[in-house]
Amino acid sequence: MLDYLSVKEAGAKWGVTSRMVALYYVACKIEGMVNKDNLSLISKDTPKPADGKCKKTQ
């Protein structure tokens, strides 16, 4: 259990909300996520996924 973070902890590590982490998971952008009963755990070494936002160039 020490090799995993909760959704809230992963969000704090990545600088996003736990809701955004859940959206990353739904969009299949997080590998190494394990669901145990009512708890979602993310491997500690999983990098933050790209958010998909595009920068405008002028």
C-alpha cells in the first residue's frame, strides 16, 4: 500500500483537483491506477498526464 497514492494525494502532487484526476482516469490517461472496493489508488511513480490544452500562437 505504500507504493500508491490516493486520488486526493495524486491531485496534490500534480497540482490539480481530485475531480481532474478522476477525469484523467475516465479519459484513459492514467496508467497504473488500481480500484479496490470504493478506493482508487495510483502508483507513486505515475507521471502527470498531459491535460490536452492547446496554446494559441499568434
